[in-house]
Amino acid sequence: MLRKAAKDHLAELRRTDPATRLADAQLAVARRHRYASWRRLEAHVDAVNSDAVQLAVAVTRGDLAAAEDVLRRRPQLVDAADDPDHPTRPSDSNGMRPIHLAVANDRPDMSSCC
């Protein structure tokens, strides 16, 4: 998603300056999100994504301590939907939040954290 944003911005910039480089567009995107560099923005997004995966695994397995640990670091993940392209089970709808993962995986004990 970040890469697409940078490429889209590059196309915009090149309309007025054809010599604009991808690095310029990446820096502009990073600064739009209040990061000093593209590398720092990517690192932040990677860390959040890693925590989101850890939360989904913890909820699916019923590991309350691990789920609470992730949510202490990133409380905003309680409202984040999982990857819409990868449903938990074929019968489940896409984009499930942690509480939905808990219900879909018969983990009622997880409702206290999610």
C-alpha cells in the first residue's frame, strides 16, 4: 500500500517535473505521514503489521497473555481488521476484527481483551 502511494505520488509529481525520482515521491509520502524518511515510515508499518499478525495468531490460539501483550503495545489494533484477502475459514467474512476471530475460532475467553 505504501509503495502504491509513492508510485501514485510520483506520477503526480512527474506531471509538473518529469525528472522527479521515486525517492522524492517516497520522501514526500513519508513526510505527509510525519516521518523524517521513507525508511522510518516503512519500519513503522512493518512493526505494526508484525504486531497485527501476532495478535491474530494469539486470538486464534486462545493465548490471552500474548494478545494482551500486543494490545498493550498497540491498543489501536483492537479495532483493526485482519487481511481481507485471507479469511480465517472459507465460511467467514473477510476483514475480521480480533473479537470476530475469537468467536469464529470458538475462543470466548478472548472476549475480555478484544
